[in-house]
Amino acid sequence: MHPQTDFRQLRAPALLLLLLAGCPLPEDQFVLSGQLTDFLGGARPGVEVRLLRNQVASETRCDALEPLELTRTDEAGRYAFTLIRQQVTRGVNARRFFRVEAESTTGAVISQSFWFPDADLALGELGEVAPAGAWRVSEYRVDERVAWRAELNGSTFAPDRPYEWRTASTQREWRTVPIDSLGRYDIVPVEWRVETPWEGQTPGPTEPPLSRGGECPDLEVTPCPLTDGRYVPYEFPPDTRTIVLNFKHEVSVNPIALHGLVLARPAVKGRLEFNFVEDFDNWNKLGTSPLDGRLQELSGERCNAPGVFLGMGAAGFIKPVLLRLAFEDEAGALVPILALSEVSTR
């Protein structure tokens, strides 16, 4: 006859196992740390630091973020978040972007975006001074939509109605983060960014672009979504290679601005053709204009209003009634046009 088990003797060990199962082990904890500094490099104590996380697993930093944790800096301006693996992965073992952000001394938002390695991550200083080589952008928003984006020292924009304006500077670097003593490591992108608050602006006596109200004879949409001044991205039918505009009267097209252009692949130049009469079969060559490859490369990374904002021009002072736009790659082939918000000229 087997001796009876005394369950009272097993109760304490079992309870201990349950407690251990509910607590993260050391290898399941990760420490995220950094330091806030001001324009002079001094510490910023007592500042709120927010940690945000992608709502879905993705390597796209533009996906929607959700708040995760809050903390404040200590007397040395340092902060730290201790996270368990479940908070990092949310149950999905895939890349997920995070962002640490705080307000600067001038009211701008400074941040660092990154994905989490399988180890502790020390972000270092989050300062207010733009690093050498940072990319500067000025954005103009009309009716809550980005109407123009000027990169570095690019051309400005003069809306014909009230608008908002802000600047942003960014710089991305890739960091090597050791994972363990066996030599494993991860390569982590860390993007520094500072955004000034949107400021409302009242335009001076500015007339609408001369292109406003032009027709799009090749599109089954009226009024033409490319000249209506709404700055809403229009997605073209598949394999669209040209854009035709009928201004109905003579319009100067030097320069012409493209708002939010999205192409199927990079183009090296834009091609302009024209006509003085409403003849859609016989086109005259107006010229070509080089396109900035760097702007096209960066345009796909913009979280708000993807697309490239750039100007095109051709020699001379021709004022056509019809204008046809196309974009060529290095081989001279026409690049399919995916989307565009607006075409404007003055």
C-alpha cells in the first residue's frame, strides 16, 4: 500500500513555482536608457519622456504608434525604461519600431525612433541641436493636408489661403548592438528628429495658381483632381505613363510644381510637351528637366503625405494651352505614374 501524499508539504513549492512563472526572468527584461540635453549640452532634469510602440509588427516606422510608458529624467537628465519581452514583441517575434520623445526647451518635439534589439539598448544623448549632416524639411499644410514640402534649401510655397507651417530636421544612423558574450550582435537604425509646432499663417495678397481649374481629359474624374487646389493624392489607373492638362487658355509653365508625385521607380528627368490648340494627337517638344534622385529616395520614407514635391522647368517663355507630362528613367523608358496631389504653375 502506497503512502498517502501530504499535499500540505507540496503547497509551498507549488506556490513558489507559480510566482516564478508569473515573473519575468532576467533574460526576459530589457533596459532602454538615454539622456536629455539642451542646446548647450547641459542636462535637463525633471522632463517627461514618452515611449511609444508600433501598433503592429512592422519594419515601417510610419505605422501608427501607441503610448507604452512614461517616465521623467533624473538630476543628470537621464531616463530609463525597464521592459519585459512581452512589451517589446507584443507576442509577435518580428521587428517593431519604438520611439522615445520629449518636448524641447522651445516647445518642439525631439525624438529617437528605432527597433528593439534582443538586448539592452543605450540610446545616448537626445539633444536639441541638429547633428552635422541632418536633413532639414519645411512643410506647408492647407486644410490639414500637406500641400508642399521644401527639402534643405528648396523652393518655398505661397498658398492662396490660410495655411500652417513647420520645420523638421532628421538624421539616421545604424548602430551595432552586442547581444551576448558569444559575439552575436544586431544592427539597429536610430533616427534623431526634431519637429517644431505647426504655426498658423495668413497669406499676403496671393492669386491662385494659373493652372487652377485646368481639365484632365484622360481622367474620368471631374473636376480635375490635379488642379482643384485640395492637395488630395489622386491614384492613377494602372500603367499610366503620361499626364495631360488642358488649361483652356495660355498659361506660363516655367516653372511648374508637382505636389506629392509618386512614381513606380526613380526617374532621372521629366519630359514636357505642349500645344497651342486643343489637339491631343500632335505634340510639340517643350524640353526636359532633371529630377532630384535624392528627393525621390527620401519621399517614400515620409510618414505624412508620401511623394516628392519638386519643380520642373523648360527653357523659353512658351505659354501653352495643353501640357503633357512624362517621366523617364536612365534608359529613356517612361516610368509609370502612381499618384499625384496637384500640379501648379505661376
